[in-house]
Amino acid sequence: MVGRRGTAVALSSLALASAALMWAPAGHAGTGESKGIVCTGTNTSAYDPPLTLAPQTVRIHANAQYACAVAPGRTVPATGSFDVTSPGSSCVALTQAGGTETVRYEDHTWSRIEYSGSTTARVAGVLVTRHTGRIAKGRGEGLPAERVVLALPGQLPTDCLTTGLRGNTSPIQLSAL
């Protein structure tokens, strides 16, 4: 039987493999030219107030550490800062309408991404959250963007009954193609 960590690793590997297969945007494949960005890394989220069983409005702030493929054969480290207000969220479900992320690349460029929607689903015990939107400013401006977080609870499920879930650390993939 595969444990939770094994499930997360498998799902992360699948996401990374998909990104590798879809690297070059249509019309740029094989040309060595691309405006696309694919980032993978670790996302650390904090919930304020902590998630409990009762639905409530929660502010979510996340910091991401990325390795971003910004051109064929060129990867740069980056950090991301994501904020969203999530009405009606609980330990059972996160409801997020959008959010904003600023990604700062080590080569002194940046992207501001405005997410307009999201979906959340539980797959084999892993909470998968997918945000969709557009790069509003900076590197990749105008490209559609997708942010996928695979979250395993970092606290015991019983914490939902007492102190609440304060946050988690999860694999993440950001792509703008």
C-alpha cells in the first residue's frame, strides 16, 4: 500500500513529467524561442484564522521557492508570494475565487499573476488546488497561468477539532505557456 508521502511524490512526478512534455508553447517548438515559464518547487501556506470544521473566511498567504525554466536549457531560482481571501473554507474544503502572486526571479525580473478562478479536489487523500489566471505584468505578460498545489496535511486531522490547521508545506507547479 502506498502511503500519503508516496502519493504526493507520484502526483508531483506526474505533474513534472507533464510539464516537461508540454514545455514549448505552440508555434515555438523547436525554434529555441519561448516566452513560456514552468516553475516547480515547494509552497508553504499559512491560514489566518486556522482552518477548523466550521466554514469561515480565511486569509491564505503562501511563500514558494521555485526553480523556473524560463527558456530551453535555462533555469533560474525564484520566490513567489501568494495571497487570497477564502470565504467559507474549512478543514473539509477550501473555496478560493482567485488571488494574486508575485514571482521574483534571481535574474532580477518579476511576474505579477492575477488568478481569476480555482478548483479544489481531494485525490487519494491529497488536496489538489488549481488556480488559473494571467500574468498581468512583467516576465511573460499576457500569458495564461496555472498554479497547482498538492497539499498533504502537516498536522493531525484531529487538530481540526481543537487548535485548527495553521498551514502546510506542499509541492507546487506554476506554468505560463
